[in-house]
Amino acid sequence: MATRMQQRRGTAAQWTAANPTLAAGEIGFETDTNKFKVGNGSSAWTSLAYFVDASIVFDSSEVQGLVDAAVADLVGAAPNALNSIWELANSLNGDANYAYNVTQNLINLGNSIALNTNSISELTSNAIYLTGNVSAHTSANTSVHGISNTLNLVYNDNAALTNERTPVDGSVTEAKIASSAVTSGKIAADAIDGSKIADNAISSEHIANEAISDAEISNTAAIAQSKISGLTTDLSTITTNITYKQDKVANVSDTEIGYLDGVTSNVQSQIDGKASLSGATFTGSVEIDQNLTVDGNFIVNGSNVLVSATQIQIEDTLLQLGHTNAANTTDLGLITSYNDGTQKHSGLVKDVTDGKWKLFDGVTTEPATTVDFTEGTLDTLALKFLEANTVTVSAGVAFPDGTQTKEGVPSRTPIISKTASYTLAATSERDSLIEVNSASGTTITIPLNSAVAFPVGTTLDILQTGAGQVTIAGDSGVTVNSTPGLKLRTQWSSCTLFKRATDSWVVFGDLSA
């Protein structure tokens, strides 16, 4: 402990920035918060608690100890006699406001002692209050918070809920009884007799299926007619009625048979109105909702016959159309209908106007007796093999693969006229003669197969009709072979171009280098 009480002062920010370590018993005072801390000789300022912080609780002995320590510091710090200027200056510590600061520190210390004294007094009062309440809840007390005996609050293996204790609300409802809690073994014999069951209290809805067996029903009319609702006629009456009916059937009188004759006559009149199975004539619509087998000629007279079927089978080898077309005024054939957005008709018919069979398509007017061929076009016919003595065509015969496998097929060579240099441009130019009529030199160029895909084996002829010399050349990537050169020799000279591979040609004819 310091030999005398020391104290320093400054603002809270200054103390925090400096963060000094106060000597044991040394007082540090914050001038802006009016709070102070007491040093312990080892903890820095920020680690010390304010002396007036309510979280620090002192009892009376601790407060007295702090007071005694502070007084001892003051006494110990004073010299025996201030008999020199040096001792006086050392006591004042160079502080011009020493007397004022010491006075303020003593005032603050007195306030803190008073504050902690009040806190100790309140703590003592609270302890006395709690002690009284705890004492009031001892087992010796009864009627605590409305409970007549606090011993009943003890939990001991459900003993608190035995039948010796009354429920708090005084009621036991069906919902509080577990399923099967009340069994037949818990009901005394004859405890529930007929007098204890209200009338109609037990209905068929309350009796489980087969709860009452046949053995439990007496064989000697235990269930009488009077006990069954709605049974008004006993079995003897029913037996008498059955016997009467049997007797009436066995002994039918002639008069009663007459009644049956009347019924028979009425039935016969209805039968007479039905069609005969032989030679019947029907008028109006006739609907047959079953299979119909006709063993003979089936004749239908009408303008239209509508057949709705997925398949029609005809065993006869010949199907005749226009059987009564004696005047030869109608087209004959087969017609089909389709819809591609518009209802149209196609078919194969013999045109009565020129006597030719025509395969047509796209006719919009439904044909009745004749086909309006102007509304459609002649359709395409695809055949695997076609053989004929002569074939007359109006626009030539086209071979899909570009070859002719039969000898003696007559042909006509088309002539194409050019007056300037030209590059072959279409496969239709094959088998043709290109005439070049120019006064100056010209060039005929063979294109790549990727540009114009002439079939391998294609031939076409070049004829120079003018004075300008014609030169044959291949486009970049095309090989052209010839001898002695690739120029027509003179006017009226000609050559043939022959394709021998994809981009390989040979030229032969009246050529020069």
C-alpha cells in the first residue's frame, strides 16, 4: 500500500489514451463523468472498474475496509512535520489546486459510500422478503394458491391420479376414457337389465354384425310377429293363398279359356302385321342391326348406294360398270375423293368424248356421269415395267438415269446457237449441238461437276460456223484431254465433248494445236 494517498485527474478520453497503471490505493478521477477508479498496483486503467459501478457489490465490511484504507493512505502520506519548503512542495506534488482536488475526491468518496450503503440495505430487504415467501410454501402450510393439500402435488407413479382423488374440474368425459377401458369383466353380473335400457336405445345400428347368433334366438317363436315391425300377415295366411292359386291352375273353366282365346286373337292380329319371311315387300327405310345373308340376287333400285365398311370383298372375277350404258353418254371408271384443304377427286376413267382412258387428279366438282377434266390435270403413273408395240408421246420420253438400254431408239439432236464465249450451264444441254458463230475467237468452257453435274458418259457436239476460232477449255479443277490440241481447225470444223469421270473430259474431232 502506498505511504500516502495519491490521486490523478483528467477526462475519460485522456485516461483511456494514456491507460496508466495506478498504484495500490491510488485514485484516478474522470473530470467529465465525475467517476473515479482505485488502483490495485497491477491493472491498467481500462481494466479497472469504476468505483461507483452498480455491478460491483460491496457489503458493509468491504465499504468500511475501503474507507479505512483511504484514511490510512492519507495519514501515511503526510510527513511528521512540514518543516521545510521541500517537504511542503513534495506534499503538494506541484499541484496548484491540490486543496480543491483533495476536497472533491473526499466528497466523491463519501457519495460512493452512501450509494453502496443503500444497495446493501435493499439487498438485505429482498433477502428477508424471499425468506418469508419460501417459508410460506412449506409442507406444513395448506391452501397454497388454491390447492387444499400441497402433498397432492407430489408425482409418484401416477398415484396422484388414483380414484381416491377428485379431478380438478370434477368431470370424467368419454374422451378421457381410453379405448376398451371398460370391459365386460368390469361390469357386475346383471348390472344392466332391461329396466335400465331406454326404449329404442339399442337399435340395429348399435349391434355389431352377427353379434346375435342363431343359437341365441329361441326356436319356439322367440321373435314373434308382434316384435317385427311391418309384418302384418302370418305364415298361415300366405300358405292359404298359395293353395288357392294352385287349385285355380288345375281347374280352369271353359269361360276362363275363352278369355285366353281373346288374347290369342289380339296377338294374331299383331303377327299378321309383320313381314313374311318369303316374298315380303318393304316400304320406307329398313334398318338391319345384324348380319344380312342374301341367298339369291341382291337388287337395289335407287340413285345412290352408301356402304360404310373398311373392306369390300367381291368373289366374282369381273366387276362390270355401266351395265345399262347403252347410249354411251357417260364416263366409265373409278373415282376417289380426298381433301388437301379443298375437297378434290381423282381416278381412272374412260372419257366418253374421245374414248381414251385417263388417269386424272385435282377435279373439284364431284363427278356424276362425266368428269370435268378442265378442273384438274392428268396424273402421274408409275409402273415397274412398261411394254408396248408403239409409244406416241407429246413431250418426249424421259429416262431417270439418263441412259438408253435399247438399240434403235430414234432421237432428235437439239441445236443451241452461241455468238460469244460460253460456259456450259445445264444438264439439259447434253446430246445437243452447240453452234458458235463469231467473227473473233471464242472459248467454250466445261464447268466443275459440283456446278453442273453432267452424268458420266454425257456427250455433246461443238460446231464452228463463223470465222472466229473456237477453243475448248476446262474450268479450274477440270481435266480436258485431246490431240493434237483443243482448238477447232477451221470454219465448219466440229468436235465431240465426252465426260469419262467426275471432272475428267476428252475432246475428239477436227482439232488443231
